[in-house]
Amino acid sequence: MFLKKRRRHFIDRGVQGALMLRAALYWGCCLLIVTLVLLVWQTVTGPARIFYLQFDGLWFRYGPALVIALCLLPLVLVDVVRMSNRFAGPAYRLRRAMHQLAKGEKVHPITFRQGDFWKEFADDFNRIAARMEKAEQSKAGLCCSADAESDPVSVG
């Protein structure tokens, strides 16, 4: 079945926003640790200088790498959003369909897009929804047959 291409990648603000924040924090911590290691290495292996002068040499040597890392951060965050959409989108569709099912509305079978995670959840949900619909139909059939038996039909 052909499915539409995603128009929205930011589906669940809570989950995807937390993932973006976590990725940015990891990036920042990594950058800070690398900077500290380089600073200590330069201090230990280089000539004896006042500590704050070590930062000048660090910036001169590794400044371009920092600029490149700053340019890469938005790309990493966009990738986190796109990747997280592969599970946030299916979770959103399942939640919406379960809400409809809980309200007693008819639910169409759920299909996930190519590359989405948790495809087996859609299959399981579709089986549950079909089973509930079948149970509702048999319940309605029993009610109708019980009503027909209790109503006497007068033959004239």
C-alpha cells in the first residue's frame, strides 16, 4: 500500500523535544570534556606558561574544529527529530486509534510507513480492533434475536 510522505517530523513535542535536548547536552558535554583533555594535555606536554595563556594556544589550534562542531550540531538535531519520528509517529497513530476505539468509534486498520519502527504493534492492534468489532456485532446479533423472541407476533 502506498503511504503519503511525511509532512511533519515533529509529532510529539515531549518525547522528541527531550531527545533533542539530550542530544545537545551530550554534544556539549563531549565538547567540554574534549576541550579539558586537550587543555590538560597541552599544559602537561607544552612549555611552562601561565594557565590562562594555555587557552590562546588551544583556540588557535582547535578553533576551526569547534566551528565545524557548531555547524554540525543543527544537522545532528534534525537527524534526531527525523529518527525519532519513526517511533513517535507510530505511537501517535496508535494512541489516536486507541482513543477512537475506546469511544466506541469504528477504527480503520492502521498501517505504518516504510521504515517506521514497531510495525508489529499495528498488526496486533488491527487484530484486537477486528476482534472487538466482531464481538460487538455478535453482541448486537444476540440482542436482536433476544428481542425478536420476547416480542410475540400475532398471527391473524
